[in-house]
Amino acid sequence: MITKNEIEALMTRAPKPGSPVLSLFLHAEPAEATNINHAFLVQLKNALRPIENSIAALQDKSRQKELQREFAADVERVQRFITDYEAHARSLAIFCDASEDLFWARPINVPLRSQARWEETPYMRPLLEIIDEYERYGVVLTDSERARLFTVFLGEIEEEREAFNDLEVRHIKTTGTDHSRSQMNIQRKADEHAKHHLKTVAEMMDELARRYELGRLILAGPVEATSELADLLPKHLQERVVASIAMPIEASASDVLAETLRIEEKIERERELRAVEELITAARKGAQAVLGIEPTLLALQEGRILRLLYADRARFEGARCSNCGALFVGERKTCDYCGSPLQPADDLLEEAATRAADQQAQVELVRGAAGERLQAEGGIGAFLRY
């Protein structure tokens, strides 16, 4: 699984002037597993074509040859990896700068649009979007005797540990009036053991939640067990439980993944819609929030953005200052802040999202009903720090 530290290391990597990073996101369905590497190579060729054409169009032939040589080195390193790669996931993310000995590749089991960038800094937006969409969450599958703990992240499930607390119940064979009393004692001991087991599970969940900074928890198993476990969880974990589902303790990891992903997607869409409604309400009241591209870019320039939201259909073109890096929407020639010339920014949203992330702001892509609602209000907005 991709870790938070890995993402932060890529985002904070200092640019190497004159040494671009090849950022690649390739998609191929595992249903075509026998031919998935070939599919990746086809996607690679198609994704690289715009970069090759851009280099070929350069008027400076000396610079053109230099870039072609550097680009070819990055592409050759990627092709070697893909040829030997044992594919098992739906997508593949790669960052490569052969001249700086940078090579980072991770399989990702969620769909990514195939695309490539060759720029001084890694192109992080696709990863940031899926990390927001597929937030890491925990699942506990338990009954009165056993527990299985899972974490789910980016469409992959991992079983953390399995605990078996076999009930040590002696089946006492008695007769007469002692029989009912013995059965009562057995049941009492069984109930005590089950409660002790679930208390242990609650402690294990607390440890897991701290270790992975889990924001959401799903309880699974027989209704009686999940209900009692919910009551035994510490309050800070009770607040993170988003669902309880009936499921046999022997359920396969793939069944656990399928069921909980369905729940998570529903919860994520609902959360996004609430966030957009809160943003619209706050912006209209002037309560530390803005809507629309121009107010958002102004807040970004001032370093005031706390949480940036944008719709999945939002698209903006504009310009970037060659000196101070300020971003502007539409056609302009000089910077409002320093008077320097502006350069075209075809994907203004990408630059704004990256800049916001650099300022430690939370960046969120919203889809579905939330995306449509925000699109109607300008497609982008932000909650502000002050």
C-alpha cells in the first residue's frame, strides 16, 4: 500500500532545474490480466505522444536534442520496468527522473486515467484525488469468539491480525435438579468470556486506529456481537463508526472489501454534498469562504485557503506569473502583483490544487450530486483560514 510519508516525500521533493520528472498514470483492467503488461505499454505509448510532439516542435534544435536524449532515458527506464512488472492491479503510478536516479512505481487497485507529464516537479494531482476519494478505514469482523481486523486503502484490503479466543466451556453432564443450575453456570461463563473477548477487540481497534490514523470504522459480524462491541468502544472510536453490517466471521477478504467499499462510496458522496452545501452557505454569508475561480485564486495568493473543493467537471484556463508564480484566470499579459510577464497555464485547476497542497491546505475533488451542485456555483471554492 502507498503510505502518507511516500506521498509527502514526492510532494516536497525539491525541483531539479533542467531535469524534469516523468509522471505516469496508466490504466488497464485486470480482467485482461494475461495481456495487462501489453495494455500498459500501449497506454504508455499513447500518453507519451503529446510530450514527444511538444519536444519535436521546439525551434532550438540544440535544446531539442538535449531534451530528446533526457526524455528517452526516462522512457527507457519505465519500459524496462513495465516489461518485467507482474501486473495485478487496475492502475500503475510511476515517477521517473533517470538523471537524478529517481524511480518510484506503485500498483493502485482503483481506476486512473492514463496520462503523462514531464515537468520539474512530480504531477501529484491524480494521487491526491484518489487518496481523498479512497480514505483509509478500518473494519472489524467479529463474533463472540473470534475477531479479524482489516484496513482498506486505495481499493486494497489487508488483514492486520487474527485473534481467536476459543471459549473454554466445560460441558458438564449432570442429572436431576443440578442440570439446570449447571447450564446456567455454563451460560454465565460463556457470556463473561464473550464480553472479555469483545473488550479485547475494542482495545485492538483502538491500537489500529492510532497506528493508521483511521478516520472511519465499520463493524461487521452477527448483530449481537457488533451491537455489544459498539457499546464497548471508547467514545472517540464510537464517533468514527459509520456502519454496522451482518456478515459471517468466515467471510473472505474479497467479500469484506466489496461490501465495505459500497458503504464507503455512499458515505463519501454524502459527505461531499454536505461539504459543498456548507461551503455555499458560508460563502454567501461572507463567513470565511469563497466561491468561484477568481476569489479562490486571490485567497490562494494570500495563503488563506484551509480547504479547497472543486467539481470533477471543472476546467479553467489562465496564466502564471513567470516571476512570483501568481495565478490568474483568463487572458492577461502582466502580473497584478509584480508586473512581470505571464505564461499560459492550460490547466489552471491543476496548478491551483498543487499550490494549495503546498500551503498545507486540504484539497478535495467532489463528484456526483456534490460535483453538480458546486459546478453550478462556479466549479470551485474554498474554506479560508481567516
